[in-house]
Amino acid sequence: MERKKSVEKKAIDKKSLQASVTESTNSLGLSEKIRISILFVLHTVGLVGFSIDEYKPLFQLITPFHLIIITIVLLFEKSVLNINFLIFSLSAYLIGFFSEVFGVKSALLFGYYSYSDWLGYKFLDVPLVLGVLWVSTAYACNQLAYSMVHGTVLRIIVASLFMVMFDYTIEPFAVSANLWQWEMSVIPPYNYFSWFMVGIVLSIIYSYTVKNLSNKVSPYFIIVQVLFFLLYQLINNGISLSPF
């Protein structure tokens, strides 16, 4: 009799545990939906603001804060609270930021370009927030690649290509919004090759550190921004398929 009660108690405890896990999962799912919704709302408001001349200066001014906020939304995950993610994020920030410094100073990496003051405080002529952009972009693109393809080498290549595609779509918007400018308004082809090579380095670091697929917000982080850039071009300038 006592054994039967013990078995029943274990069964009840197991059901309680399953219910607790289900509740936690549902809560996490709601959290993901809220974060995705925030990304959509922020970019929808931004699209309207940047498309109206009277409000454009205000939205240029808050752009660095926008980049920081959407990065927080992306990384609002328990999975990033570990030493491996810290190693990845610090590496991505420093490599991305100083790649920009080398690019701006020498024009050998990305081409002849310069940053305006709209992206906030600059160090060595590069806005500090640019490092944050490299972290979030590399993280999200690698998350997306790891969810789509198998094999470490292929994932690294695909993630780096995603980063190039991201830069391809952001360039027309950034120039139009006066976030940065290219000399003679020409983007050299090796800008995209350099993005790919830096992406390779960051993706290799990701493959040895983060190694998880837990952040379901990552695809939306990329998709929402790409839609924003394309819709902005469509509304304001028309879309040009030329990458240069």
C-alpha cells in the first residue's frame, strides 16, 4: 500500500514538474513574442520618422540609442549569461570596432568613407556604438546560419555571407540618412569582401564559444532590419539592385 502511494506521489511530482516546464516554456514563448513585437514597432516608427523630413533629424539623433535598444532586445536571454558569450561579445566588439578604425584611417579595408556625428561619440573617428552593431549582427547571423545548415565550416561561410547581405541592404539607407558617407559616393567591391573576411573571423570565434540555437528572436532581428532598409529605399528613393 505504501509502495503504491509512493508511486502515485512520484507520478504527481512528475506531472507537476512537466506542468512547471510547460509554464516556463509558454512564458519564454510570450517573452519572445514581446521582443519580436518590440523590434517590429521600433522599426515601423523609425521607417515613418526617417521618411518625414520634419522628423528625420530627431530620428538621426536617436539612432545610436535605437541600436543599443534593439541589441538589448535581441540579447535579453538567459543563454547569454555565461563566460563563452562574454568572450564572443568582447571579441566581436573589439575586432569589429578596430576594423572600422583601420578602415577609416587607411581606406585599405572597406574603402574611403567617414562617419557623421549622428551615431554618437567617436573614438579614433569611429562611433563607439559601431562595435555594438558588429556584436549583434555577427551573433544574429550566426544564430540564423546554425539553424539552417549543418557542418561548422559551412555554417561559418553562410553566417559570413549573411553579414555581407546585411551590409548590402544597410548601405543605401545609411548614406541617405547621413550616418556615413563614401568618397565620390562610390562603394568599392572590396568593401563587401572585407565584410566577408571579418565575418569569417567573428563566425569562427562564435563556433568556439557560443554554440547554441536558443535565441529564436535572432532571425527576426535580421529580417525586420532588412525589411526596414528595403522599405525605406522603396518609399524614398526606389530600390537599386546595384551593390556599388
